[in-house]
Amino acid sequence: MSSIKRSPWISFANMGGCNGCTLECFACFNPRYDVTRFGMELKASAKHADVLLVTGIVNKQNIKRLLKIYSQLPEPKRVVAVGACAVTGGLYKGSYSQAGPLDNVMPVSVYVPGCPPRPESIIDGIRKCLNDKGSR
Ligand code: SF4
């Protein structure tokens, strides 16, 4: 396994929360932040992605869907936890329905804290993730 030496394809799983992190992830792909200039492309399916961004809160209801998405991610699997909800549980930490934080349910390559993190932080998280060898 090695770091990615080509344009990385990015997929995205929104597990809920307030959606603030989701909006910041999508902002990375708008003309202002324009990660496409670095060769990053947003893919609808994790099956075609090098990196999976996960936002929001992993709970007992959505965990099955998230694990299915993770299983579709090609190896080596690289996951970025975006935002406090994914990183620690955030506002929902200790909630009766919580199954997270994200690293409770899958290996995480990079953590991007914040509520929500700014697009610059998310882009930096993706950049760091590209050097990660990922998990199998
Ligand atoms: S970390 Fe904050 S901004 Fe992001 S989904 Fe959770 S509550 Fe919303």
C-alpha cells in the first residue's frame, strides 16, 4: 500500500447532526474553494472513491447504512471524520441513541475537529489523508 499519487476521488456520507458540516464539505467543491483545481472529484458512490468524508452523528439507526457504505469503499480504505459530531460525538455525546463517535465503528485516517470545521480545514484533512496508507 502507498500514498495516493494521482487525483483523489472523494465520496461523502452524511450521518445527520445539524448538517453544518455537510454544507462546509460541499463548500470545498464550490468555485470559491475549488478543490477540483487539485484534481479532487466528488463521486456519488463510495465504490468509486479513494477517500470517504463522514459527517454527523453515528447512531443506532444509521450505523448499518454507514457500515454498508464503508464496505463499498475500495481498499486501502481512507476515512476522514469531519466535525465534532463524527470526531467525539459533539453535542450528541452521551445520547441514548448514539453508536459513535466514528472511530468506535471504523478506522479513521484523519480527524477534522470543529463545529463545523471550515473548508480550509477539511481540505487540509483530505490532503493529510492522501499520505495515509489506509486500512484493510
Ligand atoms: S459538528 Fe456541529 S456543525 Fe457539524 S453536524 Fe455536528 S452540530 Fe452540526
